[in-house]
Amino acid sequence: MNRAAPTTVLLAAPRSFCAGVERAVEIVERALQQWPHPVYVRKQIVHNAHVVAGLEARGAVFVEELAEVPDGATVVFSAHGVAPSVRAEAGRRGLLVVDATCPLVTKVHAEARRFAARGDTVVLVGHAGHEEVEGTLGEAPSRTVLVADAGDVAALAVEDPRRVSYLTQTTLAADEVAGVVDALRARFPDLRGPGSDDICYATTNRQEAVKAIARDAGVVLVVGSANSSNSQRLVELARRLGTAAYLIEDASALRDEWLAGVRVVGLSAGASAPPRLVDEVLDALRARGPVVVEERRVAEERLQFSLPPLVRP
């Protein structure tokens, strides 16, 4: 990077933590204050390695499944939600459950139950293996099918083509979901969907913010962990707009070759990435030479979610 002339950093806004992530992290912090250690957390509370490491340092124990949690212990369910079978197992085992499921994911679970109860085949648009998807599929497993893209729609076999509904994973790219829904509607003209979009406001806002910086940037950097779906979608979106883009865990992942000859750098962060990581990337860019920061804000986020009764002050 040339040190003689300032590099412009286009800072996407909103970026970093959303209300659901802030709530989930606070739930674990409060659980650690209220109950004897260890407090167990099923799966990563949110998909960010720095968040998980910070909570581990304070006494949280992260496990993959409830079988790793001793009977009667305290366990937090992650922001991504769980299937009813997991809740039932926790009840049988006498676990004290603190539920950190994002309320927007809870909304999708409720829709899955409602659509299945009225006799529909429920088509869930999402990525196989993602924790949110596994939880939603578990609400009505015999009536729910998973599709990842428009190509999957052509192979769908349903019980009654007139009774088909769709839901979506909350962290998908809005434009890609639109293509899948169009394909579903072309096959099933009576298709019904949720009353309001399942893709969460924070995912949409961060995607719009990346659009606002990508076209003017030589490269876009997205701070987030590799298993963060919404962070991955931001990188993919920038690339679809024709801009080189990279997902970085933190400032240590920066590569000189990405920045060589680049005068305008776009910078954003997924909804599970702590804001301090963005500040550290800015500091790393400043260490390479003069930087001028220009924030491009596309929305204000004031939404807050209440805490579960068990951990309310």
C-alpha cells in the first residue's frame, strides 16, 4: 500500500452485533453471574470464535450435545435455536435451561408449527447442517423439506401441490432467496409464506450496507468467523457486485496482497462479530499508512429484545 496518499476506508453501517447477538451474549454473562460454574452452552452461543473464547475465559463450557452436560446442570441454548427433541431431553435430564434463541428464529419455529398443523408441506430455504436449520426442521420433521437453491425446487415431491408453504433461514442473502421463492411459486401457484419476511432485519441491513460500499471499493473486508452464515453472505454479495472480497476472523488475517494498489477499502462485519474487531482492523490499516474513514449508513437499528425471565435483573 502506498504510504504517500491516504487510503479511504468505506465503513458499512450497520455492522457487527445485532440485537439477537447482544441478547444471547448477555444471557450467558448473566447466567455465569447467577449460577455456580460451570455454566454449559449447547453449541456456540453465536458464530464467532472471539465471543466464544471470551465467554470460555469467564467460565462457560461449550458442548456440542446435551449428552456432555451433567444431570441437573445449567445449560444455555444458543441464539440459533434448538429442535423440540432437544428441549424434551433437557426436561427429562432435569437441566436448568436458559433459552437464548433469537426471537426472530423463534418466529420461524412458530410458523413451521402453524403451517404444518394446517396440513401444508413446509419448504424451508436454508443450508443443510446449519444449527438454525436443524432446529427449524425439528419442529415438524415429517412435513418439512429443505431446499438450498432454485435447482432443488425442480426435484421437490410434495403431498398436495395446492398446500405448500415456505420459510427461510434468517441469515440468507435476500436476493438469492427471492430467486428460490420465485421458483417455488412457478411450481406451486398456491404457495403461501410467512406474514413478514423471515430474513432478519439485521441481515438485510448489513447486506444493504455492503451494497453501499462495494461498488466504490477496490476490495471489501468482512470481519466474521468462517461458520457465520450472515458474514459469508456479505462476502458473496460483494463478489457478485464485482468487487474482490475476503472474510477475516480479525486484523491478524489481513494480507498485503489484498491491499496492494488499492485506494478504497470497504469494511463491514457480520452480525456476530464484536465491534472492537472492526476497530482493530482500522488500526491495522492505519499502521500501513494514512487512512480516511467514511461511514456509509443505510439504516438505524434501535431494536432491543427483552431477556428471558430467569436472567432478568
